[in-house]
Amino acid sequence: MSDPADAGGHRRVPDFFVVGHHKSGTTALYEMLRRHPQIFMPALKEPRFLAADLRALVPSTPQQPATLEEYLALFEQAAPDQLAGEASPGYLRSRTAARAIHALQPDARIIAILREPSSFVRSMHLQMLQEHVEREHDLRKAFAAEEIERAGQRVRRYSDHIEYVEQLRRYHDVFGRERVLVLIYDDFRADNEGTVRRVLRFLGVDDAVEVEAVEANPTVRVRSMRVDSAVKRLVEGRVGRGLRALLPAAVRRSALGGLRRRVVYGPPQGVDRELELELRGRFRGEVEALSEYLGRDLVGLWGYGDAR
């Protein structure tokens, strides 16, 4: 990887970054922001380029940039009067992204979204099942076995995301608190439009434009990993190659999404209240520390008063 600090001054670099967290509304926020006439965000939602420490842990796709030149090319179409930004939820979890962003753009504005931990774990588990990263359908068993070795490192697939105070402090240390906007997922869900207008004011663009609410990347349950794998093989095999030759990409994605919604995915199952209490007990200390750090009663908001 090229050093971000080597970027030429004539190249367009992002002005702001949506840094996370996963399953906390980042996709919806990205979709809403990129429709604003004063904002440019590339079609690739999650470049992840500035989280070098996660590359060995999270496989890249062919679309994701491998060099600084490829990364900066994502923003070349931004107009001079537009702010350029990107959204990579992994940046909040990354231990190196904050300083890499600062090296590239010292005046960057940072947006982070935090979700109640037990709800986050449930949603992340379903997402990882959907992506075939997780194979264990039982959340209790999956969480108990979350610590794995990958690329020579011991990682916790769920808990490593929920180190909120440490993660925020990395950004506050290099950007200061005034350049970091911390949002709470509950606020975004309760007042989608109002939260986005708050983000627009933070970025310094017109917050009076029409804001259309977006539902993106909803949490779903994978009914059968076997059926999902069969659909994946179908898409990637001879039938898929034939469709790619006949149909535009948007039509293919829509058809595949419809097939998966009907056959593979279903609504999430009800919450296991006993497990929820156990998870809240596990993460109570983090929620208490975050409440103190942000000066907001998240213990009360998230129902951690009785957690043990």
C-alpha cells in the first residue's frame, strides 16, 4: 500500500468519512447523503482502503481499491463545489484507520454511529450467516465460540466491535471532538430525517433540502445455508454466466434479490430474552463507560439498569 501522506495535492481526497459501525444504519446514511446535490460519494459504498490492519481479517472484493491511486480515483468525479466522502464501517473497529485518515486529510470530518451492544450482536450474527462467514445458527453457541485465529491473530468476531470508548478515543485523539460526530442508532431509527439534517449541518452543507428516508441493508434470517449455497452456485455457474450476457447488471441484481427474499431469507426470529440479559451483563461495563464518555445516559436508554 502507498502511504496516504504521499497523495499529491492536486488529487481530490475525501472531506468526510462515515466510519461505522456495521449494522447501525451506515448504509442508509450513505444512501441518503449521496443524494444531496452538495455531496459526492462513490458508487462503491465500502472502500475500506484506509484500514490496512483489517485486510488480512476481512477479504477484499475485486471492486475495492488496492492502491492509493485507485482509491483516490473513486473521488475524481466530485465537482469543485461538492464535498467528497466515503463510508467504510470497518474504520471504527480498525486500530490504524484514524491516523491513516488524518495523514490523508487532516481536516476530515468523522461520523460514527453506535448501536446497543446486544442488538448489534444479534444483527451482526445474522449478517455473517448471510455472508457465509458464520456457520453456527445458534447465537449463544456462535458468541461462545467467537474467539478465533485468523491471519496469525486472535480475534473476537463480535466483542471486538464493541470497544466503543477506545474506538472513539482514537478519532478524538487525532481530530478533536469538534470534528467527530457521534450518533446513536436509536436516534437515527426514531427520527431518520432529523438525524440526517444534523449530519448535514455538521458537514456544513444545506440542511434544508428534501431528505428522503431510506431503508437499506435490513436484517434478515437465512432459512437454509444449503439453499443459499445452491442459489450462489446457480448465480456463479453456467446459468449466471448466461444471465450476465443477456441482462443489465441492475436487472440481474434485482432478480437475484427477489429470489433470495422469497426462497432464502426470512424475518428474524424473536429475541431470546435470557441470552439478551446475558449479553447485556457482558457489555454493561462498556455501556457505563460510554455513557460517562459521551455525557449521555445510555444505560437508561438501552435498558442496562438491571443488567448484571
